[in-house]
Amino acid sequence: RTLSMIEDTLENIRLNRKDVPDINGIPLDDPSTFSLLQGADTLGVFQLESAGMRQLLKKIVPDSFEDLVAILALYRPGPLESGMVEQFINCKHGRSEVVYPHPSLKSVLKETYGVILYQEQVMQIAATLAGFTLGEADLLRRAMGKKKMEVMEQQRKKFVDGCLRNGVDGATAEPLFDLIQKFAGYGFNKSHSAAYALISYQTAYLKAHYKAEFLAAFLSSQIGSRMDVLARYVREVRNAGIQVLPPDINESGANFSAVGRVVRFGLKAVAKAGETAVEAILKARQSKGAFQSLWDFLNKVDLRIVNRGVIENLIKAGAFSGLHPNRRQLLDNLPMLIDRVQKKQNDGAQRSLLALVDELPEEEPQLAESEDFSMLELLDLEKEVL
């Protein structure tokens, strides 16, 4: 879903007549992106949306891509409960001294401030101190992950013997193995964390530089969610300072779209307006021009596909309010208008092919008067269908 969202954001940027960035060539040290992450403004940012994750971002204050990789590995029950997270934060901000289990491990543990966070670091430690090949180190990692005691004891002997051969004394080697064993249970696969972090970074970058286009794609990705979920996200987007305007029969696309600095509701976000009906509406608008009135709309679209239920919900959502402000009047007159259009189309189909003169187009019928809904009723209708 996130990869589709990135694609949709790039398409929104293009449609909004801006230069489309090469998403795989963006700088990984962009100040605006890190400013957004440090402020935990992460609605829609991959993996970083939850309240707990936002708190962690504010505590860690990431300023490098490596920090982002570490955050995704740290936000798990093991590291959170073991004190690893606090150690990482305090060492990063200079409140605690970075302590390496052995001086030769500085290059292995520098980016995680002395914390053994990744499974790959367990393998590197075994290779650096005990002379393990990376294949042997991988067997050690697997044994630690599965907590097989018998295998672990064999590996302990092999590790200590290797350390002794490399000039590390037994008094250091034994506690080191215990330390590795403790952290290996929490170790996370760094390659997995790095791949996720790249997608987190790309979404954060797009949000930092193309906010309206990104949030439109984000809301589109939520179409089909429960109504209360979509409503909460719309509210959050508004709270983020981006206006979300109601659907409009002449301006809206199928999904949420960015129009300048605002986001316009997509027609597919209206209940009952399925993909086929929305496609038929957009096709009619493209080939026959903007809709001038509800009558004009009914004459241009295929009413076998865009049925009465869809049109009623579009009216309730306010999609025709730019053409006619009185929604009750439109709803009250809709059955009459549909009947007239269908009768006209049937008559047209039955007319003799030999008729030399086309009949004049039927004039738009007068709408019977109706007093519009109250503001509260309008809000109820919108809530029902959006």
C-alpha cells in the first residue's frame, strides 16, 4: 500500500504541474526531512505513525539515515524492556559515555553507540574477536536466536578459544560471550530494518516537500477503510494545515487529489460510488465537457452505470453544490429528472432513421421548489455518505 501511495504522490505532483522528483535519487541527508522526523509529524509516514513511535522520534531526534534504521530496530518489546533504548538515547545525546565491550569493536558498534542492536553486529563481533568466518558467525547467530543450550555451549567454547588465539584473554572473552548472548535474543535483522527505513525516509521526504500531494495520496490509500478511520485521517490532515474540500462533480478525480495547496475529496470516497460508476462520470466529463447542471449531468452520463443511488449520494455529499446550492431541491426533483432523461433517450432510440431533421433538444425542466436542509441535516447527510 505504501509503495502505491508513493506512486500516487508522484502522479499528484505531476498533475499539479510541479517537477517530479526521482524518488530513488533523493539525498539521504535532507534537512527538511529530518526536521519533519524530529518533530514527529509522521501521519502517513511508513512505520512511524503510532504514538509510541512518535515519542521515540522525539527522544532520539534522528539526524542521519543510520538513526532511522536503528529506530525501526529499537521499537520492539525486547529492546524497550531491556534498557537498550535508554542506553542508545543517553549515549547519542552525550548524557552517558559510549562504552565498547572491547576496543576493537568500535568500528562494529559505533553507529549504535555501543549497543548490540543488529544480528549482523553479533556476526561481526564473532568474526572480529574470535576469527569466525561469516558462515560460522551465522551459525552462532542462529543458535542464539533459537536458544539451543547444547549448541550454545559448543559455540561458547569455540568463541572463547578463538578469542584466546586472537590475543583476547579468557577473563574478557567469557563475559563478552554472555553479553552477546543477552543481546542476540533482541537482535534485529539490519538489512530488513534498512530496507524499511528507506521507505520511511522516502515517504517523509515527500511529505516534507510536497505536503498536499502526499496527503492526498495518503487519504486515497484509506478509501475503503471504515468511515470513522477515514474521518479521523481527514481531520488529522486538516489539523496539519492542509484544507480538505468536499467532493465536486467538476473538480474531483476518482481519488483524493491535490489542487494547488488544498486537497479535494475523491468521488470514490462517496458511499456507493464504485470504480465503474466513477470511471463513467470522469469519462463523460472528459469527452463531453464540464457539467453545467444536474440535468446536463444526467444527459451526459450512462444512467445504466451511474444509477440513482450513486447520484443521490453524490448530491448528499455536496458534489453538485457548485452547480446548485439547494441539495433538498435536487434530491426531491431527481426522480422526475431521471424519468425525463430516460424517456427522451428511449424516444430518440425509436425515432425513424429516415428523420431528416433532428428534434430540438428538450429544454431543461423547471425544478419544483423545496426549502433546503438545515445545517445540521446537511452535516448528517455528509456523515452518512462520506
